[in-house]
Amino acid sequence: MFSSRDISVAFLVCIAISYPFAVAGADFDVHVKPLLSKYCVKCHGGEEANGDVDFSKISTTEDIDTAFETWESVVRHLRAGTMPPQDQVQPDDEERNRFFEWYQNFVDNVEVQPAVFQSRRLSANEYRNTLRSLFGFDLQVAIIEAEQTIAERSMVLKLLPTDPPGGSGFQNDTHQNPLTTIIWDQYSFLADAALEQLFLRERSTQLEKFTGSESVTEMTSEQAERLLRLFLMRAWRRTVPEADVEQVVSKVRERNGAELLTALKFEMKTVLMSPAFIYRGLLVSGQHGKRQSVDAFELAERLSYFLWADMPDDQLMSLAADKTLADPNVYATQIDRMLASPKSRNLADDFAVQWLALNEIEHVSDNVPQMVALKSQPIDFMHYLFTEDRPLLELINSQTAFISPHTSRLYRGDAAQMTKYVKQKGIEVEIVPNQKIKLEHAVERGGILTMPGVLAMNKGPIQRGTWILERILGQELPEPPADVGQVPPNNSDEHLTFRQRFEQHRSNPSCAVCHDRIDPLGFALQDFDNGGQYVRSANYRAPKRRKRNELSSDATSQIDTSGRLPSGESFADITELKQILSTSQRESVLRNIVEKTMSYALCRRLKIHDRPTVNLIVKQMSETNGTWRDLIHAIANSVAFRETILSADN
């Protein structure tokens, strides 16, 4: 039932309750280390330590600080009753409270400070956007595709491997991603392809932006020098020292014709293959070993890659160059300008898709236009929240939705708000953009939880409950047992509902500790079938191939959507659950939102010294009913975002 990490956490729980008055680092060798040696090190110490915790190495205050996420996991497990395992001695309430007091003391004494600076490679998405902005056009591949299908046209995204999620859970966290020879060869190919296109006659407009000339028929050495100066600054995303510029431009002076063009392309490719282009932060300036504000160009980069996943534009570069970007009024204005830009769509397309696992919707239907309609709904909704200054908790419930002809029947009378759709001649089914509507009839659809695509990608109460627990409430769950099996059907003489049969299925106490958290959330959504349809709707159409555990349209009386959370709060249906998530559970929802957005913005896993910042932002958002704009401004102005410590290696 439990992963190796959970087993490690169980040992930490034992340590915590055995020494409840411990203060991090105080008398550790005398009071805690013997307990580690007695109970834990045999299995969790040395080179063959089980799990991901080596207790033999936890001996200093720094070690305890580094393991802060493990302590957080201990708290979660103790509060949920999921650790220690059911077959081991359990701490009583007094012992649990003592550990909570220790942990609170531990957290309260953490001081805010920035992380040590780490450079990182551009993710595939960031590289694609940066190359496109640098050259003024996108590299695309020629594809012969069937009508109304979707194929990846970006040459960059087709050639570069998909970035695995880093410790933060996001693909822009590339600190540990190696630069392999295969990726290096792809960078070389892409650089050649971009340069080849830039000097084509049909790309003259883009070329002229670099040279400053209205017409470039045959490149002169003066034009080549101007091009290289601008190209170098834009590619490296900062002002470049004249000595470095001179070293590059000297290679094209006093050349002409084919010789000049060859030398120019070579120098431009050298820039594109340089670590300063492929990586972020290699040229950051400042004093080593000292806490300090990031330099103006690094700040511009952090902002642009957070909101756009793209390089800074000319306006940001100009403000960084004249050192006015850090002015509070200028900085705030730039954030608002960037949120209003079409490029801010990346927050929904990249951040929200990864956070909410929306790519899973691609597997719910073989009908491409239908699948696109289902997937684009939550993405359009998240873009609306991000860019129109909507409250954070509108994620849970909202009067606004986005629908197309492919999803309109799921929204009952509200579909009448749509502009009439006229299908193109000769096309049976086509991809159609969503339209924004106000929910007046299909009020059950408000918010992300009950969108058809989200429901369809999470079939059944277990998947749905797990998704809410992990993606909305930010709680971790151990892996289920390998032999968990399926919910058995009724015997010939039984007439049990699916929920009744499931209660029998989950009777194992070791399973119940997790299912007590999952099941109430998932069963609250049983008013929706596996395809995301609302079964209580008058126009409900049951699937032609109904799954074994799905209800027929005339069996809605069997549905039980009531539940009771581990906190003791009860609800009758999804409407009441949404109310709980927006009120008594609002802090948990807000904390998860803040942590996920901050991790994405910083491109890294949060550290212990980020905790006070998270706590402060959560408090502010809760007290003021904060909006997504408020959150983005708060993160962009945080110590973690605007300050750094440069190590000796930078």
C-alpha cells in the first residue's frame, strides 16, 4: 500500500513522537541520533538505504532544514492518520500535538531568503518561442494531414525531446536535464534551418529589422556588422560588453559577396550554439556569495519566461538597459502589459495544462474536433482567469464558461447565447473556436471540477477524487497496492449500487485510510457519467456502449453524491462540496494555487526558505479575496523572484 518514501516518513513519525520537544539542530547528537540508529539506520542508512532518506546523514541543522519537505509529509500523514501504517503502534493525540508544536516552531523560525542561483537550459517550449521571437518567424515542417486532424507543425517541438518534469513537477524546471549529443545535434540543425530561412528573399522583412536597412539586396560589411550587434544582444538577452561584440563583428569586416555571407552565417550560428543562448543565467552579474537583487536583464528574463515562456521583447530589454525596470511603478505596468499581450496565452497552454494534467483529455475521444472542444474549454477558462483579473477561487466555481457547437448540448439553455454556427460546405465535422457564455441554466458546470473534458479524463469516483485531492488541494497520495483489483459486479441475486459494491471493495483498513480522503470527493461527481454528461439533465443521452458500472438514464435515483470529509464536514452534492472548498477549505486550495504558480514562475521546487513567502501570499490572497493578477504581482515581487545568491560557480 505504501511507497518507500511513505515508509521513510513512518520512521520519521516515530522519531518525532519519541522526541516531541526537539528543536531543529539542538542537542541532535545526544537526543535524536541514537533514536535514528536504534530504529531507522538498519534499513534507512548508508549506501543501501531504503527509500529516499538516509538517516545516517541527518546530523546537522542544515540537514534538518534540507529535509523540510519530509517533515511536511510527516505532518500531513499524522493529520490524515495515514502514518504510521495501521499494523504499527499509533501515537496518541497528545503525541501528535507535540509533534505539530515542534513542526510549527521549526517553520516559525525559518527566515526568508532567496535561493542560490542556478542556470538552466531552455525547455523545448521556451526554445521554440525564443527562436521564433529572435528571428521573427516560426520554423515549421511540411505535413500532409487529413482534414480536421491535428499534427505538430513546429520543427522545434518535433525534433527536440519532450522535457521531463523537474522536481517542481513542471517541464521548465530543467536544472537536471543533461545536454546530450542528440539534443546538441538538433540545436545545430535548427540553427542552420533558421539561418537558411532568414536569408531567403521572402524573409527580407525580418532581415531588414536586423540590418536597419529598408532593402537588403546584397549584404554589405556595414549591414553585417549592424546585424551581428543587434543579433548578439537579442540572442544573449542582455547588453554585451564591447570587447565581446568586437571579437564577433571583426570576423565580417572587409568582406563581401559570398565570403561575407558565409562568415556572417558562421558567426550567427556560433551565437545560437553558445551556452549564453541555450541556457538562462550564464551571464548574470553580481557579487558572489552575497544576497542581492538580480540584475535588470535577469529580472526581465524571469518575468518574460514566467508569463510568456519567451525571451524579453524590445520594451523589456530597453527598460532593463536603462535600469528603470526595477522601479515599482514601471515594473507593475510591465506585468499588466504582459498579461494583456497575446503571449500570455502561454500561462494557460503551458502552466495550466501541466498543473491540471489537461493533456489527458486528448485520450477521451477519437473524434478530433470533439476532443479539441473538450480540451480547449478548460484552457480558455484558465486563460480567462489569468488575464481578466478574476478571483483565485473562481477556479472552483464560476458563472463563466466557454463552449462550442461540439459541447453546446451539455449546457442546456445556455447554448442559446452562442452566435449561430454555420458549417462549411463539404465538411462533416470541423474544429470550431469556443464562445464565452454566462451560466444561467447549466449551473452545475461552474468551475474547473465539472467541465466535461476534466470529468471525461477522470473516469469514475477514484480518479476524480484523486485528481481533486492532488491537483486542487495539493495533497500527495501513496501508490495503490498492485493487487487492488476492480469493483466486482453484482451477483445474480444482488441489486447493490456501485457505491455499495465499492464500500465492500474498500473494506481493507490499510486501503480505507486513503479512500477516506479520496472517495467523498469522487462520489460527489457521480451526477456525471464517464463521458462528462450530467445524468440529471432532461436531455441526457446515455452512451451507446455504457460501461458496466454506469447508470442508465432512468436510474438516477440510485446516485448517492453525499460525503463526509476527514475534517468532519458533510455535503449532499457537488454544489455543497464546491461551497466547502471555497470556504472552510479555501486556505488549502489557495495554498496549492500559490505553491504551484510560484514553482512554475521560479522553474524549481520550493525550498524551506520560500515557506514564509508562501504563507504571506496565502494570507494576503485569503483576506482580500485575491485575483490571479494579484497573485502574479505578489510572486513577481517576492524575494525568491527578485533576489538571488550567486555561488562561486556562477
